[in-house]
Amino acid sequence: MKKYFLTSLLCLGLYFPVHAQVALITPPRLDTEETDRQARELGQQAIQLARLNRLPEAQNYLGLAIQLSPKLPELYYLQGQIYLASNKTTEAITALRQGLRVAPDDSRLYFALGGAYVRDKNYYAGINAYEQGLKISPKDAAIYFDLGNAYYLTGKADRALSNYQQAVTLKADFWQAINNVGLVSYEQGKVSEAILNWEKAVKLEDTAAEPRLALGTALYAKNDRDQGLTLVKAALKLDASYGDAAFLREQLWGEKLVNDVSQVLRLPEIKVLLKAKS
């Protein structure tokens, strides 16, 4: 499960096409209290524009807001998130780093910067940003999950596992983290432990395809073929994209689990199911 839990505008699904640029308005000169109020209002308008897919206009509003009040860290945070929504990772990183110069103790900026670095495949920089933010706000389960993913992407499975476990310690029903504990455990040869975690994840989220597919694969590999196939079929009916090995690797499935599921996916009845779903 390669999913990043940025507490950001990205949670609103802001991955939109870019429209034509519009001109920036020249900011009026106002007193500090009034300019801060105006800047925050412009930030809210930028959010609304982003929700309407009008990302260039949203950026222009934020540019104006930052001209009005260059010391409000939330504006840089919003700017970074809308750049990310526009797939402008470099610009997002620049905006977030500028925000940290204004507010070096703002954990939200560190967390957003970590996500931007990871998207840019600069995993070690992302790890550093996440860890800096966690020094300030150490109770964020979603960030431990993101940090675990970043460590996994660098090949540090043990560090990934410890962060997934910390996420679950902070949020007991965090099924995505429980699922990823299973992914790491399976690659480490701890099959029974992986199965227990996937069973728990399935109970927590009855519409999640990934833990069902993983659990079904593990049971099938242990010769519990009837139950395994039942779970695999249920998973693929929920989301047929999990029937593609390349997609599974993107979700941080290791080679042992991918090899095992590939044997199941080659079965004629599974091929028929996937063809019907395509």
C-alpha cells in the first residue's frame, strides 16, 4: 500500500489539468492585521479555485496572498500543495522550504515537504523531512506510515516495519499500516505473522482489495487453496487493478509475494474473472 497521508489539499483529490494563466493583481497597501486577514481570505479563495480545477488561478491568488503577508506559513503550505496538485514537484519543494524559513517549527510544512521529496523520488530527503517534523509533532500516525513507506523504498525493511508498527500503536484501526506490516513480514519469511496482520486488516476494512488478495495468496501458497481462491476472487472483484504485477510492485509488494500471487493469477478461472472485469 503505497499511499501518502499528507494532511493537505491532496486529501481532497486535487490532481487536476492546468488551465491558462491569469494575471496577478497588484496588492493594495494595508496595515499588518488587515493584510493578514486579506491574505487568509485569498488563501481560502485559492482552495475553492483548486477544487474547481482552476489551479493556475489558485496559484495566482496565493502569490498575491504571500505578497501581502509573507510571514504566514499556512500560505506556503497551501502553495506547496497546489503545486503538487499541478505535478510541479520542484516548485512545491521550493515553496515549502520558503515556508520553513518563515516558520522553522511548523511540523505540517515538514510533513508536506517529506511527501514532496518522496514523490520526487528523493527518498532520503523525504525521510529527513518527516523525521524533523515528527520531532515537533510525534503523535501523527499517518506520518509514521508515510515514513515507513519511504524507508521501504530505500530497502530498509526493518526501519519500515518499525514505523508501520508505530503507526498502529497510535491508531489501532489503521488497516493500511497493518497491511504493510504483513507485506514486510511476508518478505522476511514470517508467513504466519503476515497472515495474522492481513486477517486483521480484512476485518477492519471490508471493502479493501489489497489485504484480501495478499491473504488469499498466502493461504493458497500454504495449500489452503479453496479459501485462498475465494479471497483472491473477492479481492479482484473489488479492484481488478490488483491483478497486475507491475501495479502490485508500485504498492510495495515484494518479489516473494509477487511471485506467489503470479501463480494464482495464471489460473484459468482467475484469467476469466480478470477478462470479464476489463
